[in-house]
Amino acid sequence: MKSIVAALALTTALTLPGLAMARPVTLTTTLNNYGGDGAYLVLYVTDAQGAYAGSLWMAGGKSKYYQHLSDWYRATSGDPAQINGISGASVGAGRTLRITLDLADALFDAGYTVHVDAAVENMRDSPNEIAVPLTTKGAGTPVGGRRYVASFTFEM
Amino acid sequence: MIRTLHRWPGLVALVLLTILALSGAALSVFPAAERLAAPRTEAGLTVAVLAERIRSAYPGVEQIRRAPSGRVIAYWFDAGAPGAAVIYPETGQGVASADPSQTERWLTNLHRSLFLDDAGRLATAAGAAAMLILALSGAVLVARRAGGWRRWFARLRGPLPGRLHVEIARIAVAGLLLSSATALWMAASTFGLLPTATAPAAPVPNHVSGQVGAALGVMDVLAQTPVAEFRELSFPYPGDATDVFTLKTDRGTGYLDQGTGTLLGWVDLTTWEHVTETIYMLHTGRGAATLGLALGLMALGVPVMGVTGVVVWLAGRRARPKISGNVAAGRAETIILVGSEGGSTWSFAATLHRALTEAGQAVHVAPMSAFDPARSGKAQRFLILAATYGDGSAPASAKGFLDRLTGLDAVPLAPVAVLGFGDRNYPAFCAFARDVADAIEAKGFERLLPYDTIDRQSPQDFARWGHSLGAALGIPLELAHQPVPPATEPLTLTSRRDYGAEVQAPTAILRFAVPEMSAWRRLTGQGMSRFQAGDLLGILPEGSTVPRFYSLASGSRDGFVEIVVKKQAGGLCSGQLVALQPGDRVAAFLRRNPGFHAGRQSRPLILIGAGTGIGPLAGIVRGNTQLRPILLVFGMRHPDSDFLYRENLVAWQGEGRLARLVTAVSRGDRPHYVQDALRGEAAQVARMIRDGARVMVCGGRGMAAGVSDALAEILAPAGLTPATLKAQGRYVEDVY
């Protein structure tokens, strides 16, 4: 279990729409026992057009592996500024990553989507492991991932 | 300096390097195994055909990867469930699980981070740095020991641990250099100290056709890329018309339109990426499985070198006295060079060092083998204290000195004094020191003092030389040498057998109990824990500080310590020994004599000895459990009086430990000497030597000379001489 509180530690892109109006959101990602080393996960948001809007968290410290988080890498070219101050260790198989951050109200019910890309050394890359629309209705509903993520939930 | 640089990283990192080397060696097996297990790809197969086969077997295929081993893995989604398998290229069907081996994963994590994440990565990087320093400094030491880089593979002499250490090192050093240097590179890359290897991804092509569903076969790039160059093909996301095919090959990365198959963009691999990949391949063996196995094999030498290195270090510490306040070579005015076999010359050097230091000199003491005037810039004089090994060879700490001397480009201005240590009873008295003095003269060094000698460690001789040295330096110099008595252990006599009284040569076979010792001493081979026939037993007689040496007639496996002693007229030590009764004790210590060991080979042995010289030869026969053919030629005065080991020899012959026994009797009607007996066996001796036999001679000097002459006659028809056999290490003598 990893619990991380990152108050307002967001890129400008996500905090701009409603600077004054934000609410704490807890994102919980639980991995299944895929039988490999710690997974690199990146949580990021795209807008209604599918364009990259900003990153929420990078789990994994070695930038040379970021290319395996291929959707995120393609959108950002691996720009370290995108995850400056919002990164931590990789997440072991079967473990849970929990982060709490203040997300702008304007992001909800406006077509934004939270994505999780995952990668494990010597195993297949899994971009877009999770893609969940940011809606107030969807909060608290666990979603299953494709390969490594057993469940992903965001709660307000 | 170099030695220090070699010793401390080695001792500090011993455990870490053992773990890294063993895990590395184990990991080296995986790429080779993967290569053997990977299904073969038919010649000329293209990526287009392979991908088409896989897509018909797994319609949800997302990615195909080919490892350097040739193993192809496909990843797919089927009804929302991810799948992966090793692919049989001829059918496109999965044949094995693609999950990485848990053992390999465990070993990899141990090898690179000791399961400690970044802290462990730093530790293993430090281990790699230590290994690199060890390999470089060790290479210099090997070259120095062998007497130059060109003599890298020269024959080694000396005690087994040191020999084993160098024997392994000079083969393994290449692999260890490569593995440690590439490890450091990879560590630097992991910690972001190197520019990232990956070029920025090609910009997403804006001009995709928007169509989907082109057949793989019509995509030119795929149809032109042979599988041998192929690395990875990623399929576009189903339902995303803007996505593309991404192809990675040995040459670079390309993007293909999923509707038309046209190449939308191509990025070549950068030189930097090539370098990084090559280094990764060299370290892991992925893509170079045979090299990987070779590196793994070399890594296995690390634990052995660790253990032998510690043994050598401990032995060296014990052998030479601690010299306190030894000034660095670069700052010393006086350099004392020591050529010592057993350590006694070191104790003289220590006395000299102390006296000169008290007189206000900056003095550096070093083994002769470390002689390097270039590193002794401030030296105003060199004092060489040299013992002699055997019949005029260099003692252990002077190996390679003469080669270094002759190889000098420039002769230093500092004058030299040579002092020889030896025993006037030997014809080769101070022969090596003499050679050194001559070579120094010939090289054109200035002479500080005339060549001088010390007979049988005489403190008086040494003090006299000290006065001359003091006079030359203009300082009063009193060298009061107290010989450091060797560390002895009490040996208790358990039995004795007497011979020779009737022929005026009272001789006794003395058998002592092996002294009890701690497990640590046994494990590190200290004291009398391990010895074999042919090694020397030093006995310190009461009333003397100078030890006498006797050849051992037993090995530690026999469970007792045995020597053969003849009472010498007026001999202090032999008199005391021959008077011993069971239960009595003597002070003794062990000196290894690897030059006179029987060795482990199965080649035949010709053992020749007279009188007490039978001792080590009998010990060798007793220890001949592998029943190698042994011919023993033994000379005595009279069979009824001094036929030493008579009953044993008969019994050993019955057991096959001794193939043939020939005796020569020197008293009586027809005096017959060892060399005569040898001539009588000429045919067999010649045959055995042709079969690779080793000749070992033990006894008096006169007998040894006679034997050498007889052998020369016997060998002449075969075009061999005793000298050629000696050079091959097949003719050894232990004479007194």
C-alpha cells in the first residue's frame, strides 16, 4: 500500500480551468500478481478531443524506461517537466498505489479522461491500461485494467 | 603502491564481488539456453509473412518482438484478455509461455541491486569499480611477476595459492575488465549520468490516410525487411484510424500507414544507441551468447581468486616482519631492496631500516621484484640485501629483478651496495647476490660499497658491514641484529627407529605427532596444518637461534611428522635430535618446498637417494595411493645396518605403490654406488623418461653430481640432457 498526498502538485494545464474551485480526489490503483518486477505506471489526463492535458503521477524513477509507457511518451516525448515533483517509486505486483490530489472542478463531467499506462521489465508494455472518463457519477466505481491493473478507482 | 591498490579493494569487496560473480555466471547461461531453445526461422522469411501468419493465428495481435536470440514473442488481446506466447515462425502459432523465468528475474535483481533497489545499485556499481581496479592493478602485478608483458603466460613457480591466483587471473582478467567496465557504463546510464539512449519518438504523422485494413503483405517495408533484422512491430489500436504501425529493426524505427502501408516516417538508430546496445550486449550476452558464457566462466574465477588472494596476503603478512615507518618510495633517500625466500633477510632489512631511520634518514624497504628507479626520484642510494634460492636462482621476493635491471633505459645516479646472504657450506654460496652485483656493475651503476656477504645470518658480519656503510654515509651506524626466531610449535616424538650404528653412521627415523591446532589455522593453512613429503621441517635446537632444515618424510595425510636424521660429528641439532626419546619435544616449524613435491600427475617417477636422502622419497612412495609407476634407486652402506625403511619398502612394493626398488651398497667386497645402480637400469630409466617421467634426487652433493653424470650418459642417445629436463621442471634435486 502506497499512500501519497500531492496537494496541488499539478501541472498548470490541469489547474488552470478553475483555479479557485478544486476538490481532493483519491486515485487508487491496485495491481494484480502478474509475477514480474515492479511496474512503471503513469496517470495522466486527456481532454474531450483526446489531446494530452497533463500528468497526475509517475510511478517509477528511471527515465530511461519511460519510453515503454508508450502512449504517454508519444504525447509528451518523455518531457521530464511533465512529471516534475509528481513522481515516486514503481509499484510491485499485487501492491496498491494510492494518491490524493486536488483536481479542478472544471475537469469533471467535461469530457476529460484519466489514463494509466503500465510497463514491466521483460514483459509486454501496456499503454492505455486504464481509460476512465472523469465524471462525478463514475467516482467510486472500480474499473479493471487490461494486463497489470486489477482495479482502478477515483473517489472524491 | 600497485599492490596496495590491488589488496584493499579486493579485501573490502570480497563478499560483494563473490555474489556478483556467481550471480553473473549463473545469468550467463540464460541467453545461451534461450538461443538453443528459440525455434529456428526459415531463411529469407520477411516480417510481412511472419506478421501475417501470427495475425491469422491471433487476430487480436498488438505487438510482435524478436529477441537477439531469435526468439519471437507475440502479444495479443482476445476478448479483452491479454495473451502472449513464444511463436513458432513457420506457423505463427504459440509454442511456449512468454513469461520470463522467475529464477532469471531473481538472479537479475540480486546481480544488479542485491534486492535493495537504488542503494543496492550503488553498491553493485561500487563493486564493479572495485573489480575494474582489481583487474587493472592485477594485470600490472602479473606482468611484473612474470618479468614483462611479453612473458604474460610464463611458467609460474612458488606456493600453490599464489600460482592458482595468477593462473586464473591471467586468463580471466580480459573478461573481468570487460564485464566491470560495461557494468559501470550501465550503472551510469541507469542513474541518468549519460545522455539518454533513446532518440525522441518520431512526431506522430499528421498525414495518415484515415483508412484502415491494408493487408500486411502489401506493405513494402515489411515485405522487404528480413526477420533477421527485425526487432519489434506494434499494431495500431483497433478502432483508431489515426494510429500507425510502428516497426523497429536493427537500423531504426519506422511508421507505416494502416490503410495504405506507405512509410510515413523513418528514424535511423543513432551512433549513441548503437554504442549503448553494444555495451548492453557485451555485458548480458544477449545477442552474443557464446561471449556471455565465456564471461560467465571467467567470472567463476573471482571467488577462487578471492580466497587464494586472502591466503597469499596472510602468508605474506606472516613471512615478513612489520616495518614501521616505511617511507614511500618517492620520498625516500635510501631504498632497501630485499630478496628473501623464507623471510630471514627481511628481518635484517628491518634492522637496517630501523638503524638508518634513527640516524635521520628517510628509508623505504621493498622487495627486489618491485625495483623501479623511475618511482624513486629522491633516492640517493640503493641497498640490496639478497639471499639465494637453490643453486643460484632468485629468491621469491626477487623474481624478475635481473630482467628489470637489464631492461632499464637509464641508469640512476644513486650508487648501489649489494649484500649477499647465504651459507658457506654450499657451493652456490650467495650465487644470486653475486649475479646481481655483477649485473649492476655491468649496467654501469656507481658502487657505494664493495660487494659483501653474510654467512649463516651472522650478526657479527652484519654489524661489520653496517660500520662500512656508516663510514660511506658519514654517519655512525650500529646494526644490532637480533634474528627474529621463527614461530615454532612444540613437536612430541612418538617413536624412533635406529639404524647405522654398525657402519659408524648412527641414523634415526623420527616420528612426531602432528601438533594440535585451531580450526582457523587449519583452514588458512598456517603452521603444520598442511604439508607433504619433500617440504622442510625447521628445527630450532636448544642454544641456537639458527634453525636447521630436514626434508619431511611424510605428508599431513599420513597423520604424523617424520624426518630422517643422521648424527653429524659435533652437530648441535642432529645430536639433540638423535638423542630424543618418545615423549620428548623439539621446537619446530614448517617451510614449504614446492620445488620438491611429487605433484599430482600420473606420470612415472624416478626417485634417487642415498643415506638420509631416502626420507622424502619414502614419503612420496608412501603417499602414492594413485599407484603411479615409481622406480626407487637407494644407496646405503650395508643392508644389515642402514637399509632405512626396509620393511616398509617391501610392503609398499606389494601394494603397488612402488613399482621397482634398486639398491646400491657402498661397503663390502664390491662397492656399488647409486650412480652405478642407475647405469644398470639405463634401459628402463630411458624408457620412463621418454614416457614423461620426473626425476627427483635427494642426498649428498657428491651423490647428486654422480647421478647427474650418469643420467647424462643414459639420456645422450635420446638427445636429452639433465639440463633440458631441469628446464622443464622434470629433474629436481634436494641436496645438502
